[in-house]
Amino acid sequence: MALTHKAKRRWSLLILVVGLPLYIIVAISILALMGRPPIWVELLVYLVLGLLWAVPFRKVFLGVGQPDPDAPPEDR
């Protein structure tokens, strides 16, 4: 199922405004429950988690900043 450009924009906004902060809170909470690891381990975990969240949403974010390809051309 292909998303329309408008749907991609809405989903990407929802993911960034709601999903990403929740993901950050969960990641910090889980790491805090394990106890404080050495700073280099903590940094490595945050770097991996920082990149990992975007992998499933790559298709949603692809082309969101571009003009709608299905929109009729504007008359000038």
C-alpha cells in the first residue's frame, strides 16, 4: 500500500512530534533501570538507538520535503 504525499507528511509529523519523544523517554528509562554503565557504553547505546529509530520509518520520511508530485502544476 503506497501512501499519498499528504499522508506521508501527516505520518512523519506524528512520528516526529509524538513517537520520537516517547521513544527517547523509553530508551532513557530502560538504560536507567540497568544502572549507570561507563560513559563510553552509554554513548554507544545512545548513538545506536539514535540511528535505529529511523530505520522502520525510512519510507515514510522519503520525499516529504519535496513538492507534491501528484499536485497539478501552478499557473504563473
